Amino acid sequence: MKEWIGAVALVGMLVSGNAMAVDGNDLLGWCKSALRTTDGTDKGNPTFGTGYCIATVTSVMDIVYGLGDELPLKYRACPPSGGIPYGQGMRIVVKYLEDNPKNLNHEGTVLTMAALRAAYPCTK
């Protein structure tokens, strides 16, 4: 039952984003901008894209890591004990998107999940 609840929550999040589906191309540019903003190297005003990246990455991290073992194995990511900072999550997403350009046409939330799973695969 817990696995079902986790899957339903995850699907709900993915479906709710379809009204404004963002692909990996947009997410990559926006997350690079978000990192410049959070690192203090971009002194301009944050943009919609900056906020979108931060919201996407933090939401997916909260769901994937927060539900943990309640998610089906194919949706799990297993970060180090205590989790990781959101800024590191954005860096993981940027690296994954840069390393997998053939997937940039996919939806950004799905790619964010894939990036976290690739960085922190679960062994059980």
C-alpha cells in the first residue's frame, strides 16, 4: 500500500507539471542560470527559469528522497545518509543533462529524477 501511495504522489507531481511541460533543453539553461545566481556569480535579477529550475529540482529531491523505500525501485535514489544540499542537486542535474544530450527532448521532471537516480543508485 505504501508503494502505491508513493507512486500516486509521484505521478501526481509529474502530471501536474504537464500544463507547462519543460524539456531538458530549457531546464539545462535555467539550471545553469540558477547555479550562477546561487553561487553569486550572476548579479542580475533571478528569472522565471531560475525559479523553475530550483522548484523542479527541490520538489523532485523532496519526493524521491523523502519517500525513499516506499517508492518502486525504478523511481528510487539513495543519497548519502542525511541527504544532499539542493545546490548539489542542481549540479547533478546540469551534469546529467550535459552528459546525455540525446535525452534533452524529454520532460524536465523526468530527467531530474533520472539524474538523481544515476548519481545515487540504490542497490536494494
